[in-house]
Amino acid sequence: PHHFYAPDPFQRNLESGMHVPPEGNMFYGLVQDGNDFWDATFFCGSCAVIRREAVTGIGGFATETVTEDAHTALKMQRKGWG
């Protein structure tokens, strides 16, 4: 998972500030752990090695979204990679 030193926009702009856990904690902890239970986790982040054949097989990295890592991973899973 990604870990950031600076607070996210919710932490920075809400009155509760650093008392609110970062949203990444929920995603990389609860959501991905739940997905793992169902053998359905997917790659998110920047530290990975991905087979060229898998990426070219889906037409390249997803660029139509700001969550390109997850979107690319989901496209690869649909094609049987994973």
C-alpha cells in the first residue's frame, strides 16, 4: 500500500484533522483484506513488475481514469491474468 507523510484532503480540510484515519487505511486494510478472502484482490500502487504480454493483451495501461493501476489490474483479471 501507499503511505503518505502529508495528510490527505479530508484530513487537511476537516475539523477533525489527524483524528480521522486516511482513506487508504480502509482500502488497503479492510477492502483488500476482504477481497483477498474471496481471492479477488487486485494490484494498486507503483511497486510492481507486470508482464508486457498481459499489458499489451488488454490494449495497454488504462488511461481513462485516475485509478489507472486498479483499472489496469481489473482489465487484466478479466482476460485471465492474475
